[in-house]
Amino acid sequence: MKVYKKIKLLVFLGSVLFLFQVPKLNAQPVTGLSGWDIYVDPGHSQFENMGIYGYSEAEKNVRVALNLRQMLLDWTDIDTVYLSREDDIEYVSLTQRSTEANSLGAKWFHSLHSDASSMGSSANSTLLLWGQYLDWTEKIPNGGKAMSDIMIGLLTSGMRTYTVRGSIGDCTFYQYANPTSCPYLSVNRNTLMPSELSEAGFHTNPIQNVLNMNAEQKKLQAYTFYWSILKHHSISRPYVGIVTGIISDLDSGVKLNGATAEIEGKSYTTDTYESLFYKYTTDPELLRNGFYFIENVSAGTHQLIAYAPGYDTLTVDVTPKDTFFTFVDLKLISKTPPKVLSTVPAEGDSLYPGYDNLVINFSRPMDKALVESNISYNPPATATYTWSNS
């Protein structure tokens, strides 16, 4: 059993006593959760449900849970946060999870998951499943549906995915399996408190699972659950001030490893092969997410600066949202000069009809006026220009 409350740490060094308190990022704790607790269940154990490129659902789930626990304990007056597990070593069965939550008398149960698909790697959506009986009514005690209805919107917007499933009763969702007992999911059926299960994207989706590898992406997911809990309790969300997004190459769209974003003296460098991806591949060019995440940006407009080796520096003005993530995707221009990829007619063709269009395809978007002013004709001729994607 993992029971966590706010504590002070006493550390003895020689004969000197040092008193430390876990620092809180919020100067004023959020109030309104006193008398309430939650059992957070990171779905699966150890390295179960291996995702693409060798990063498992179980690994991701437990780190999202650890972030959520820290947010609730550090920033609110919640009584207790229980975790079914907190590492990649312990194995916890489904029965153990619900039995422990019931024995503790937890007031709420939430199970964290991500999804998988055998229909291809493009699937990537979110889903909330609340306990439901065979007659389609909500499990008693009620509450899981209301929480799920809040979570689905925040989780989907935070992960920037699409939702084709939504917040659904588990008996309805699994009716194709002809359930004989409902709630269908063990964690909903066997728990004695309001409960729900979340599916945060697909670990079989290569783009999503490379994002899942990032430590702050898991913190981002935890934020959406934290805010959902506040909203369910009608507690105003504190000022957010988080600027996040993807840094990529303007021409190719390839996400950039080792790119840096800076704002208000804070910086974040995107994952690299050396810092993270070497754990999952021997190919230094295979894995990329371009993800950056900067917290505690103050209100007002600031310059967001992005740069990477071999790229021009980009500066944009950003005004952080006070209630949600501020997503700013940054596209950097390579210092490598553009080049002509192809022409019609091909170079050296002397038999091309003079009345057909001439076409020049460049390697990146160009300065239209500059290009047109530098084209010459021999013998002299006039022309009109039409551009596609600059």
C-alpha cells in the first residue's frame, strides 16, 4: 500500500539538524479538497503492453501517476493520495488494486492507461470509461460519469489529439463483447467508490509513443487530470503560464532533436539521441519528438526564442494563457541555402515548346519578389508568375 501525505523531512548531518520542506510551486495552496482523497492506479505493471519503439504503456502510466500525486500533494489541501504502484518493479494484479482501494476506504478511484490498436499505427484518440450497469445506468455511487465528462475534454485538448470515442459507460462501450456482468471493467466493477478509466492516446502510434517517452509530456498529461479534479470540485484553476509545442524544420516538417526554446529566462532543449532515444534504438536519426515544455511563465507578452545547430534563430511574441497550456509550434529555417529541386523543362532541354509553362521547384518556400526580380531571359521576354506554397 502506498499512502502519501504532506511531510517534512529531517536530515541529520553530523551534529547539525537541517529541516527541509518539499517546495511548492504555488505560493498559495489550492483549497477545497480537504476531507477528500483519491486512489490513483497506474494501469498494468513493470513493462507490460509494450508500445512501438520499445516504450511500454506501464512505464508511462506510473510516471503520469507520480506527477499527478505530486501536484495534488504539493499544491492542494487534499488529505491523501494513494497509488497502487510507484515503480517498474512491483507487480500488482487487478484484484489487488480494487481490494486495496476498498480496504482503504478511498473516496475516488482513477485508473490511468493508454490504448493500442491492431488496425495500424495511425489511430490516436482519447477515451474515458465510467462504470455502468447492464441497464445502462451509472454505477452507484455516482460520479464517474461527471468526472469523465470533464476529463475527456481537458485530456484531448492537452494531448492535441482527436476524440472519436469520448466519455462512455464501459458496458455500452464493450457491448460487442456481450457482457454478462457490468460494470465491464474490473476496476469499475469491483471498486466501492466512484471510478473511471482513462485511455490517453495510443502507445502503438509512433508519433504519440515517441512523445510519451518525454518526461514533461507525462507531466502535461498529469496536469489535465489535476485540472479535471479541480473542476469537478468547482475549484477555480490557478494561473497556468505553461508554453509548450513542437519545434520542427520549416522545409521538411521533421521534428528537431536538440533544439532549444527560451522565454523569460527559462529554457528547454528537445530530446536527443544522446539524452533519451539511445535507450530505444541504435539509429541516431530514427526517433524525434521536437517537444518543449516551459512552466511558470508570468502573465504578459514575452519573446519566445528558438534555435538549433544549423538553423536561423526564430523569435516570436507569446502571451501565455492563464487557464490552459499555450501551444506554440515553432518552425526553424535551415542555414543551408535553398536549391532548385527540379525544372520543367529539364536543364539542357532544347526542344521544349515555347508556349508551354516553365516550372521551377525549390527546396523550400522562397521570397517571391526576390526570386522574380532575379530571373532573366535570353533573348529578353516577359512573363507572369504563379506560385504554389511560396
